[in-house]
Amino acid sequence: MTTKAPQQFASDNYAGICPAALDAMLAANAGSAVAYGRDDWTQAASDAMRAAFEADAEIFFVFNGTAANSLALASLCRSYQSIIAADLAHIETDECGAPEFFSNGAKLLTVPTQGGKLTPDAITAIATSRDDIHFPKPAVVTITQPTETGLLYTLEEIREIAATCRRLSLRLHMDGARFAQAVAALGCTPADMTWRAGVDVLCCGGTKGGMAIGEAVVFFDRALADGFDYRCKQAGQLASKMRFLSAPWVGVLTEGRWIGYARHANAAARRLGARIEAIDGVSLLFPVQANAVFVVMPPAVASALRDRGWVFYEFIGGAARFMFAWDADLARVDQLADDLASCAGASGRNA
Amino acid sequence: MTTKAPQQFASDNYAGICPAALDAMLAANAGSAVAYGRDDWTQAASDAMRAAFEADAEIFFVFNGTAANSLALASLCRSYQSIIAADLAHIETDECGAPEFFSNGAKLLTVPTQGGKLTPDAITAIATSRDDIHFPKPAVVTITQPTETGLLYTLEEIREIAATCRRLSLRLHMDGARFAQAVAALGCTPADMTWRAGVDVLCCGGTKGGMAIGEAVVFFDRALADGFDYRCKQAGQLASKMRFLSAPWVGVLTEGRWIGYARHANAAARRLGARIEAIDGVSLLFPVQANAVFVVMPPAVASALRDRGWVFYEFIGGAARFMFAWDADLARVDQLADDLASCAGASGRNA
Amino acid sequence: MTTKAPQQFASDNYAGICPAALDAMLAANAGSAVAYGRDDWTQAASDAMRAAFEADAEIFFVFNGTAANSLALASLCRSYQSIIAADLAHIETDECGAPEFFSNGAKLLTVPTQGGKLTPDAITAIATSRDDIHFPKPAVVTITQPTETGLLYTLEEIREIAATCRRLSLRLHMDGARFAQAVAALGCTPADMTWRAGVDVLCCGGTKGGMAIGEAVVFFDRALADGFDYRCKQAGQLASKMRFLSAPWVGVLTEGRWIGYARHANAAARRLGARIEAIDGVSLLFPVQANAVFVVMPPAVASALRDRGWVFYEFIGGAARFMFAWDADLARVDQLADDLASCAGASGRNA
Amino acid sequence: MTTKAPQQFASDNYAGICPAALDAMLAANAGSAVAYGRDDWTQAASDAMRAAFEADAEIFFVFNGTAANSLALASLCRSYQSIIAADLAHIETDECGAPEFFSNGAKLLTVPTQGGKLTPDAITAIATSRDDIHFPKPAVVTITQPTETGLLYTLEEIREIAATCRRLSLRLHMDGARFAQAVAALGCTPADMTWRAGVDVLCCGGTKGGMAIGEAVVFFDRALADGFDYRCKQAGQLASKMRFLSAPWVGVLTEGRWIGYARHANAAARRLGARIEAIDGVSLLFPVQANAVFVVMPPAVASALRDRGWVFYEFIGGAARFMFAWDADLARVDQLADDLASCAGASGRNA
């Protein structure tokens, strides 16, 4: 059987394994290796992460983003505390209660935002709104970089949020499901966007960056990682043949390939974005800053686009979301833009 | 970097990816595919499982055995109930509290056993020992097939346990981390060993059978699977690029390859077992029935063996455990037997 | 030492034990009795509840409202499901994550409301908003009667909500922390407001009704109560000397005393409400329907009132909340009204 | 209705409220008071506890022993850690999985004991048995004083266990459901038996000491109590009318009344114990050291005793347990001894 079908941009999870990750997996498959992460590949991957982040960080490789974020957040609070998040945060809208499950009941305190970006003022307001025992005391702030809407926090914005967190005795967690795309877009270093800006713990996306399976949890303060290995084990997130989770990181971190893949994904998004700005009747819901494009279009246009075989999700008041991965075929991006223009034109004529 | 090193038999988790699984992963990597299990490969893998088990079962692919067993057990009881297990059950001895975590507190009631095999009498005794509210009412029995000690339940034994469970209104769960090895050893069909014998839910091992990552949870009674998809999602066990978890199942189930691999692993174990019976000063702790060999040897012999580079764990009163995988090199098995004979002989002469 | 101090109306939890409850506690204290609820008083209290509700309900006596509501909701959903509640629901705003803790992660889906009252349309909208696996499927709706703002659902409104729930396969839970006050205000029977209207499970307030400690959980469908006794035990809500939790119910249910107490509390609230309507510069935030009065007043008035020794909480945009209990001293209510008028008048003159 | 019936000694939970506790509850019922523990009675009770323990401890009043022990233990470990306990510990045998529930999965590691008493050697053995990630790392040791079998740890034994705990970086928790009885029996001070001996956290029984409802959790190291107030709130253990939980402590602590009551209970047990030693055909399973008496008797004797109306539980290989409370009627104790002698004699003659 075969998977071959015209490429879709409904999600960056639709993409396969990037060559750098695949080659490393295949290389790791030679011979036998010690289990549960005490193998050479896992050591090498951890070292490569530390090098990439210029930090003596503690690294854990887990299976997916649900677990990475939920476990990291659970480690940063107790069940009777709370987590400050944007209203559009993935952990609030699309994790089926995973953070609450892993933390045994920590409450998400969500803040209304423009496009999913938290601000120091909003954090301060909710964190200081109450101090009675009936209200779960905030312990951690989580930001998604880039946001679920494809927006970026600037380094300065992250630093200000981190300063706010320190002032309020809150930890700062970054959901970096598309971390490489953010690094590529901002043109900064991984260190700049994380510990140098004040981030305590990063969940660094592997799957959306081109791996088959796997995310990394990066503790910049090793004291915060105490017991996290046991936590992963208990929560079903310790791979026995760990090398197949870790080797791909060696592959993509080598020579900065992960950033290269991310740059390509971002470029595809910008390409579509630029085309859309020139099409009458459709518009961008958010500026295109990373690898996502949200398109506002009339229902008739959306329907016509689907009739042409395009698959996409609708979010946030009905905008169509297109996400680009490491393997985005630019001709196919153009095809999408052409179809969109054509559908919008036809719709315009019919209106 | 390379993984190459002399093969060890400390664990069947030390082996790499078997060709059938790897080829399917590579095939699945062609092009893009829908995420979260709605892809063709996952459909094909589920169908292949149903065919292999001759049953219209509900199938879920999760990341590892910790999660497979813990989620399955959590779905079969409530937090205030209990799970009857053998004292040597992996879920009791080696999961760092995972069943308790996933079930939010269900208690394991363990039964002293010979080699990890539960009996109808032992189940009945503990299940009927108390009926007061201070004691968590048993809801499910779990058996490991083959056991952690490499022993097999006969089909008749499973049927009798299942009958006991029905009589006591208990569900029957099978931890089949090495399920194929048991099928190969008993020479029966997967159906005979599970639903035809009265098993309600099976956790079917992929990793120890030759995959990189992944286990299958098989619900023979579809009503019991209600909500299990959401349960997996919340617990961080829903893979976004599911095809890479499911395609390997298509690979190994094709033409019964999984049983072939298992047969090889079992043969390697029997080969070592036969050699050991002929060596003075060492002995088998359990009869060799699947792919495990437990060797009782004097500390000096164990130490000498380690000095020769052999890696192994000690279990159950200090016996050395050797586990064989799909890729066991028979020459290397012979090497182990030779080294063992040599070390035992030297120790005998010194004594 | 003594508790004597001028009566405050900051909370109906400030009141002591009503005579009917106290007399029963004292009567229950004669001699020894079987523990854990198998005593005669607990049997009598359960029977009295069944008589009061004209239903063969299953009754549980637990320690407080946090536990009553959280355990009841946990029994009506699984961890990966969700609970539909008003944005102002006590379980959302004032339980420090208790429902999430007891349910091990069930998510509260809150709906913006006017004064905390859910509507069939709002329930339908949120319950049908998504059906994907990333969203915790709603399993239960909870309404507070009277609401946290002192508003009442009419019987017709409850019936319509219940019909909506049945249509959507949702269970209906009622947080009746002030249940007697609602019954007294509507002039209906307990049965009318609950099972006859379609409520599945009621948490019936004891503490706010005049007990020292204790709430009752009432399952009108006994099948839903299966295992709830074990659930209470595991969650630390099974009293060993249960008679002291249950006897007060016998006391207050006798001759409808609980409704009499509630009627007095409601009357005190109406008395203050009527006075407030006549005072310039202050106003009612909500109509006075049960035993709560929310007063909108300028900060200077609030401050002046506090200077005169009055204690009150501010809710919902700064309105002062006054709650009346079974023991509300009407002269003291008048004193509050007088002081409020005086402070408002002074403030008006100063403005 | 009335509770009056011949006194039974099946449990010290069968007793009613002792005068000191009742008088304080009644005194606390005068007037209204601030809720949730910010009232004068709760302050006074905390101060009285600190005075009784000669320590600046942090005190919490919760509803029952299940919750007190489970919350205290949950605060001393994380879900992926473990709790070392005696095989006969109440938290293992009679709490329906409560410690696992409150801690979200911490595992109890039980040690075979003689009569439920842990030893330094047993603690060391299990705590150092494994250090791999598949085994939940021990974080806390719990001892019951007096044990569930009525035995006492000497002060020296507690000190040695505490020293062992410190050596192994484990916390020491004491389940003191019958703490006063232990103090009375050893003739020491509360301080001697707890913090001076190295206990970190004590759960101090109120119910079995003569209260209607309530236990105290005493943190001798205030740092360990951080967040415990929120933990209680979330777990349904924060009483709104807290004064009715706390005032009884003021009552019983005044002039050492709690120790007086305990002394009486112990004396009743000793009285029965002395009689039993003189009866042929029955014997004591354990020496009588506190308020429990375990009697080994032939089934025919047990049956005959039940025929005479005596109620008792059978534990530990069938011994009958008799527990004495603050109100034990010595004439009734003699009656029990007489009946026992008579039944045993009749049985002896028949044998």
C-alpha cells in the first residue's frame, strides 16, 4: 500500500519524516543498544541540544507534544495551583484536559488575547486578581512560540514576560511545538529565545519539525528537572528503545538542519500569504510571521476550494488554516494560491 | 556515530527494528497523510489486526507498554476499585506507579505466585477475601503471557482463569508485551489465546517484537472501548503522525512475520537453555518456555561473566536474566553458553 | 472564650448551628453506635430525605459542598470528558480546582451568563460546538439553584434544561448549596425542583441551611449511585461517626423545619432589598429572589460602611454581597439598611 | 429516636462525643463567626496544639483520618515516589486506595512486620533495594503509633527510625489516630513522641479520642506545610464553619483532658487483657499496650460470644478485636470478660 496523494497543507503533522531525521534513525538501527535512554545516541542527542542551546540544560525526549507540555507544566506546579495561558493556547483548546490530567487538577487560567499572545499586563492582572484560598494560586505562565495563530513574540516581549514572571514568582514555560520555525523567523539563536530571555522550561517540537515521533523537554535550570525522569516513566513517556526517539535529534541538529527545514516552511507560508494579499475577496486574519496562514474567506469560496480537493481546518471564527512543513512543495503552494484566486474570483462574479 | 557493539541479551528491548517493521515505516513515509490515525495505514493496520485475531475488535496504537497496560486497566476499573495481579507482574514491580497514576489510585492487589502465574484459586481467594467499603473492590484481573519469568499459561489455564473472572464479575486483561512469542511457543492462534479463551482486553507488544516504538491495545468487546480514544488523547498517547506507529503493524502482520520473528527468539532461548542444563554449577530457575532464560549461578560466575563483557540483569533472588529478540545471533548465543561454561568451570575448579 | 460579636451578613457560613440540627446531634450523642453509616440515625436521615423528596433515592452524607459537588460530578463523567457550567458557578470560581482534582482532569466548559443562569441554547451551543477528539466531550451539565447571585431557575426553566440535556445525552446535576432557600422561595416541593423536573443528582446543602457540617448527595436514579459509597470512602468523605453528620438531617427535615429556616433567611434578604430600593445612590445588582442581596455602591460608601464595622465581600464588578442565614436578626438587618442609607446619604452630600 | 443500646467495644469509633469536646462545640455555637478557619476558635485551637506540643508547628483541622493521612503523605511525596509502610498499616489495608488517590499514584511499599511495627533495618532494606527508574523512589516513611494492633513504638525506637529516615533522605510521618492513647501509655509528652524524636508530620486523631468529627495535621517543620491550606481546600477538607472542627480541640486540650480520656481507654483495655490471661482456651495475640485487645479464641467461642450479643471484628488470622474509648464502662468490660470466660469454659467442657 502507498500513502501517495496530492500534498495538503491542513497541518504540519501531515508531513512525513525529513531526511536528516530518517537517516539518523536508520543509522541508529545498526545493532543493539542499551534501553531506556542510557544509549550513545541519546547521550549524543542531549549533548547536541545543549550545544544548540549553549546551555548545560537537562534534556528529556518524550513521545508527543501533549505529554511534553503537560508533564512540564505538572512539574512546575502542584495540583492546587494554576497555569496562566492565552485563551487560544493549544493546551486549553485542543488537549482534551491533558494538563489537568497530568497535574491531577491544576487549573488553566485563560486570558482573552489578540491572536494568542499574552502580555505582561494581562499576566499581572490575572495573577494578582485574587489571593484567597478558594482560588488556585498561579504558579506558572505558558506562552506558545510561535502562537497557534502563527504570530511571534519578539525577544523583547519574551524578556518582559519573563521579568513579569520573576516579579510574581511565576515560572515561565514555552510551548515550542514549532520552535525551529520561530528561531528561523526571528533570525535569533535558540538561546536568545529561551533562557537568555528568561524561559525556565521549553517544550521543543520534533514532530512538526520533521520527525516521525518525538518532542524534547528542555530544563534550563537543572534543579527544576529533579525527578522528571521518574515522572516521565510513570506517565508512560519513557521509550524503551529510546535511541529511535533521540537519534533524529542528532540528525536535525547537525549543521543546523532543523532551522533550514523551518526556514523552508516559513517561506512557503509567506509565499501563500503574499499571494493572498493580492486576491480580492479573501484576506489574512493574522500577519504571516511563521509557517501558518489563516485566511478569511466567504463560505462559498471555502466550499469551492474544498470541491477542488483542498483539505483545511477552520479556526477562530471560521478562518481557514494552512500550515506548512519542511517538505512544502512550492508548486503546490502556488496551486493552492491559484485555486484560491480562482474560487474567490468566481465567487466575486457570482455575488 | 554508530551503534555497533557485540550483541547483548540483557533485554529484548536492546534489539533494533526488524526488517518487516522498518520497510513498512519507510513505505509509509512516502508523501503526506492525514494526522491522528485517520490515515490509510492506520486503517490497514487495524484491519490486519482484526484479521490476525479473527475478531471485529477495536484497536488502538499507543507509544509504549507502560501506557498500553495502564490505560487499558484504567478503562476497566474506577479509581476506588482494584486490580488483581501476580506479585511478579511487571505493572507491580517495574512501572513506577503508572497503573495507579493513570487510574488515579486504583490499587494493585498482588498474589504470591510461583513464577508469576496466577491461578483460579488465588484469584478467588483474594477477590472474595473482603467485601467491606474500606477495601477497594476488585474489578479486573491481569495476567502476563508469557510471564515476566518466561513461563506460559496453557490455553486451558487461561480459560479457567477467564471462567473464574466471569463468575466473580471481573474483567480479564492480558499483558502481552511478548504476545507473539507466546503464540509461537504454544503453536496456537492469536484468537485461541485471547477472546476464545475469555480475555477481554489485550495489550499486544510491538517493541519487544521488533518495532521501534509502539504497542497495540485490542478490545475484543467493543463496548469496553467506549471513550478509549479520548482517554488516549488526554493521556498523551495519541500520535499525530500515527502512520509511523501503525504501518509497522502492517509490516509484521503480513504473512505472519511477527510469529516468525518470535519463533526465532524462542529458539535462541531454548538453545541457551539446553546448553545450560549441561553445565555443572549453574541451573535454570524456570523451564524455558518462551524467549527468556533465567540462570542461577554463583556470584563468582556472574562476576566472571561480566568481566568477559556480558551485560545482564539480576532478578528474583539473583538469577541472571537473558532475553532474546527477533535478531538473536545464534553464534553469539553459543558464545554466551561457552563463556558461561568456561566461567562455571573455572569457578568449580577454584572452589 | 466566646464567639459573641455583632452579627455579620458576609456569608451564610457565618451562622451557627440551628436548634433543630443541634438538638438532633445531642440526641444522637446518647450511647454508642455502629460506625461508617450503618447506624440507626443515618438510616432515619436517609429515609427522611426519601420522604422529603418523595423518591426512592440513594442518599450519601458527606462533609462539605466542595466534596459533594466534586464527587457527584466525578461520578457522572470520566477524566477525559467535560462539565458544562455557568461562568459564575461556584465550582468554577471558588473551588481551587476541586472538580478537576476529584475527576482527575475533567474540564469545566464555562458559558458566559447573565447572573449565572444557564440556558438551553447556551448548553446546546457549547455541547455541539465540536466533536473532535482534542475536545473533552461534555457529559454533564451543572446548575446552581439558587445561583451564586441569588437568582432562581423557575421550574419550567429547569425542565427545559433537563430536556436539553436528555436530547444531548448529558446528565443534569444541581448544586443546591442553598436548596432549601430555593424551595422556600419558589413555594414548590423538593421533588418538583429536582427529579420531576429532570435533575439526575442533587447536592443538597446542609451547612448553609444551619448545620455545623455536612451536605447530602441525592441520586434520584439509583443506578448512577453505583460505587459512590466506595468513591466517598477513597476520597476521605466517609465519616466514621456518621450519626453526627446524619442526625442533623433528621432534625431539620422533621416537620419541614429546613424550609422554615430558609424562609426566614429569604425574608431577611427581601427586607434589606426593599430598603435598598429606596436609598439613593445605591442599587441592587440582581433582583432579590432567595437569601442573597448584591448591592452596587460607590467605593466611598463601601468604605464608610466598613468603617462602621460591617464585613462583606465584593463580587462581580465590585458589588457588595450580603447573605442571610436561618438566624438573621431582623433588627440587625435594619441596622445594616440604616447604616447603608446613612453612608450613601453622606456620600451623596459630599459628592 | 434514640441511640441507646448496650455498649459495644468493636471500635473506638462507636463512642459518642466526650464532654470536653461537646462543651466546646456548644460554646462555639454562640453567635456568628468568620468562616474557613479565620475565626477565634480555630486560632485558639491552633495555639493550644502548639502549646501542647511545645512547638511552633503549623496546624490544620480536617474532617477525618483518611484525609489527614492521605493529604499529609501526598504533601511529602510526588506521584512517582513511594511511601514505606508496615504491611498492617491502616493506610494500606483499610483506606480503599485513598493515599494513592490523593497523591495521584504514589505507591505504598509495604514491609512484612510483627504486629505492624517497622524497624530501621526493614526501612533501610526496602529503601535501598533498588535505584532504577522503574521503581518509585521512596520519599517518606509512615508509622502508626500505637499500631493497628495496639502496640507501641518506644521513644527510642521512634528516634532510631527517624535517624534512619534522615540517613536515607526520607520524611517521617506518624499516623496518630490514637495519639493520645500512646502518650498516655508511654507517660511521655507529645513533643517527646514527635518532633523531639524526629517526626516531621503528625496526623493526630480527634474522632477516636472523643470528638464527633475531626483530625489535626501537625507540621513541625513549617516549610513542609507550604501550600497545605490550598491542598486541603482542593481536596474537600476545608470546613466552612471551621469553628465546629476546631473548638473541640480547645476543649480536650484544656488541662490535658485528652490524655485523661486516653488513660481511661487504656485502663479498660488492660483490665480486659488481665482477665483474658486468666481464662483457659483464649489468649492475647499481642501484649496490651494501648487501648486495643486482640483475643485468639476458638471459632465456637467467638460464635457463642456473638450469640450473647457481642459485636466485634476479626483481624489478622481471626483474632477478635476489642477497642476501648473514652467512655468505656468498666462494668461492661467486666461483663465482656465474664461472658468470654463463660463461653470459653463451655467450649472447653464440650471439647
